Amino acid sequence: AKVKLCWNITQESNKPWVKVLRYCYVNEDLSTNTHMLHLNNVNGSINKKSLNIVIKTFNEGLIWSIRDGHLVRFWGDKWLQSGSIRSQIQGPLTEGEEDLRVFQLFHSPTSWNLDRISFQLPLQLVKEIKGTPRQELNPSHDFFRWNYSSNGVFNSKSAYNLCKNPPLFPVDSRAPSHFRWI
């Protein structure tokens, strides 16, 4: 039920109850434009402790759906099924690469211009990027969807299953075994 509450916070931002909850406990990470939820600094309350677990589960279940590619950071945002690209590679990026948005690597509605990247991405990532669907006609803004349901809409059963059986290796884990050297 609490993960559903997080979903409603992101979907119904103008409702009074959402404004109160945001003010007391939760905010969106607008500095990185990820819109993932984070806790405000609340002194160790029971609510904070339980919300911490809930928000972690909620953020794990979100993934960007690419439309026009303007909102999504190419490296840092989770828009591939395997997680953020940055969490899967190690090494420095050239000046300006860190700030690339997905749309800047579109070549046409059906192809990508990965030549803008200063190094060769691992083949597995290239295949996943090229296999990521995009809105070709009348593209709208990018949006979050729930990664653990077939229609992209949050449901409590999938959140329960995510809590009960978390992925063996979290998608955005920084564990060394997840890095691909570039």
C-alpha cells in the first residue's frame, strides 16, 4: 500500500494530500531531473524508517519510457532494462559527455548516432540501446513507467513481488562485478 502511495505522489502532484506529504517527508530529485523520490531530512521517525524502505522499492520499479528523449540523461538515468548506462561502465567521460540527453544521440526516428560517444560501448549495451522503442510519430515528453507490469502502470501485486523477490543484483548496483571496463 505504501509503494502505491509513492506512485500516486508522482501521478497526482496537484492534490492537497500529496502536497502535504511532499512537504513533510518526500521530494523529487529535481537537481538531476530524475523525478525519483527521496526523503527529506526527517529525524529518525517510524514513518521515515518505513518510507525509506518503500521509496527504495518504488525507485527500483521506475524506468523512463523514451518519447522525445529531452528529459532523460543518457548516462545517469534508468531508461534501459539493465539500468543506467553509467552504473554498468567504469572510466571517465569527456567534457560535456556527462550531460548528454538521449535525444542528442538520435540519428533518425529509427536509428542512433552513437559516434558522439568518445569510446566504444560494450556490444550488449549497444544492442539494448538500439532495441529500445521510441515514439516515432508525434513524440510526446518522456515519462516514467512501472517496470514490473506489462502495461507500465503500477500495481500492488508487482510491488509486493519486487519486495518479496528483489532482483539478485539490483539494477543500479555499483558492485564491481557489474562494471564493464571501457
